[in-house]
Amino acid sequence: MKTRIIGLLSLGLVTLASFATYADDHVPFIKQGIWRGVFRISENEVPFNFELKGKDPEHAVFTLINGTRRDDFHVERLGKDSLFIKMNTYDAALVAKIESDGKISGEYRSLVPGLRGNSLPFTAEEGKSYRFVEPGKDIAPAADLSGKWEFKGFSKEAVPNKVAILKQTGNKLTGVIMQVTGDSRELEGTVQGNEFVLSGFTGPSPKIYKGHINEDGTISGEISQGIYDNLKFTGVKDAKAELPDPYQLTHLKEGVKRLDFTFPDLSGKPVSLTDEKYKGKVVIVELVGTWCPNCTDQTVFLAPWFDKNKDRGVEAIAIGFEQKDDLEYGKYVLGKLRDKYKVKYDILFGGLADKRLVADKLPALNKFIAYPTTIIIDRKGEVREIYTGFTGQVTGKYYDEYAAKFNKVLNELIAEPVPDADYFNAQSK
């Protein structure tokens, strides 16, 4: 790990924190409190807020703030004037350079071996708790954007519609953007006159939604979440706006009832659904990636659920598709996921995170659309439900409906009788 960190520093330092000077040896220490950082994405400035706590870097906690959401990260000091902040299970980091004026400058950079990617520079300043507009400089909003919106995107390729749930109080705007693959996590921003903006940074790449309120009440704008990843959109307020049914998007091919695969676990041992461990059990199969925030949120949901229900005749398997097609790398990042969230079910390495490759490796599926995808298998080994994407707690009723149906389906399948040995013997012939 130290070799990877030192290599990063030679490439260019990556972002976040500032300090007061220790009186005796002039070693910089973190200045505790609320900070305001600003990323540069294309021509946009993307602000984010965080809090630093701890009397020194060795005991410091870095907390990203997005509306009501809080995400904590460990701070590691490198030398006298630099900090390394690993984005937990995401293989990326902020490395902060402490400037002479107490501000911080650096970059957000990928840690994936051999993947340089595009770095995102940023600066940060302590003592500023606002996000977009300094206190006292707000402009009266031209409209209240609270409610449900249907967003239509425009790109060179077909873009699925999104549904936004927004809440506005005065100038302050918060919300979440949902699409078939999952949700944006909680966003925070402002409405100033007939302009609005929302941003979010929880560990994966930061993003910004910036737009204009039109005279007819519609909105239009642009979503940016990378140097070249920009999408134009229009929005119409519609209380009935809904995404496609996530239970109807992915299914097995006609005539197929079972899922078949063999992938190595984190010890390198091949694992298959035909293994004795899974016979007669209800099995939850998750197709995930450690780089995927919705997959992390799904793991946060499933790990404690499984721990509570594992003695009821149910098993779970997470198959990780990662940014590098290398088993040792897969062991490293998926092991971090397992340890961080105390996962007690099997985690396998599926290979490179490429949707076409996933579809090739799981040919029983009609197609592969999104990480995560949840596949629920009954005691006979037959697929009964497939859910595409994941909607986290910030989506409110959508999360509640998902959790309720998940529990209903699992309770029903667990209650079904276990087939006798003759059934499985016949299936293996």
C-alpha cells in the first residue's frame, strides 16, 4: 500500500485538509471544523462540504456532508505536509497538500493499477460551511422546485429517463435523482432566481446538476460527473412520473430456469451454485462492483439482513466485476468490501466490469443492464425474481417498497419445502 501511495504523490497530490502549525516542531496538524472544497469538472466548479475531527492526522476522521448524509473516511499523514484519504472501498483517494496559507490543494485520483484516468483537481478552505452561495448573497428563488420531476436526457446514444425527487426550503435545494441503474445518493444545492444547482460527493466521482427554470415551469440543464461525461437534460414536474418496473427489465432467456456459473472466491477456490452448500437453500445472487456506489448501498442493506437470517435456510453470493481483470486485484478490493461491511456470505470475482462480458459469462440472462442486479433463486435452484439496480434509503417510499417486497419474497421462498435427494439427483443427470 505504501508503494502505491508514494507513486501517487509523484504523479501529483490529491486533495483535502488544512492545518494549524504545531508550535514546537512546525509539523502541520489538521484544523478541526467544517470545510468547503471545490472540484474543477470541465468548466464547472463543483463544491462539496466536509468536516475534520481529531487532534492529529493519525486520529483524524474526514466526513463528507451531503444534505442529511454523512460518510466517514480515515486520514493518513504522508510526510509533514500531505494527507492521504482513501475513499474506503472505492479504489480512489484524495491526497491533500497543505499550502502555506492553510488552504489545501490536490487531486482526486484513481488507485486502480494501470488505470491513470483523468484526475480532478480541487482546493479546500476551512471555516466555510456554505456550499454554493455565501451567506447574505442569496437571490430570491423564481419558483419552488419541490416535487417529482421526469428528466429526459440528450446524448449521442439513447439515454433512459430519470426521475428526480426534490425538496426546496427557501433557497436551499436537496434531492435525489433516480434511474434504472440506481440513485444519485443525496444531493445538496440551491435555487438562485431562475437558476438552480445540485452537487454530490460521497466517495465515488463528484457530480453536479446545473440548470435553468424556464418561463413555462419546465427546467433544462446539464449533468457533469467527469471531465468529458456531460449530459444535457430537460425536466417536467409530474407527480405520476415513474421508472420502468425494475422486476421486469432483466429475466432469463426463454426456456431457461436456472443460472449457471463458476467463479473463484477470495481464496481462489471455484464456487458454483451446484455446490453442496447451496442445494435446497434459497440463494440471493448479487452482481456488484466495489467501484459502484449503489452496489455499496445494496451491500449495506444485504449484509445485516443475511447475518440476521442466515440460519433460516438461505445463502447469498456476491459476484464482483471490477476495474481490472486480475484475481489478485479482485481479492484486494472485494476483501476491503467484505471487511468494511462485515459481509458473511461468499464473495466471488467475476472479472472485468464490462456489461457485455457479464452477459457473456452469465448467458442465461436476456441481457445485463445494471450494477447491482439481484437474482433470487428458490430451493429447487430455479430463478424466481430478478431486480435491476438499487434504490437507497434517500429515495423514501421506493426503498421502503423494495425492502418490503424483498422480505416478502424471501419469507415465501424460505417457507417452501426442501426438495428430496432424488430431485437433485435427477437434476444432475
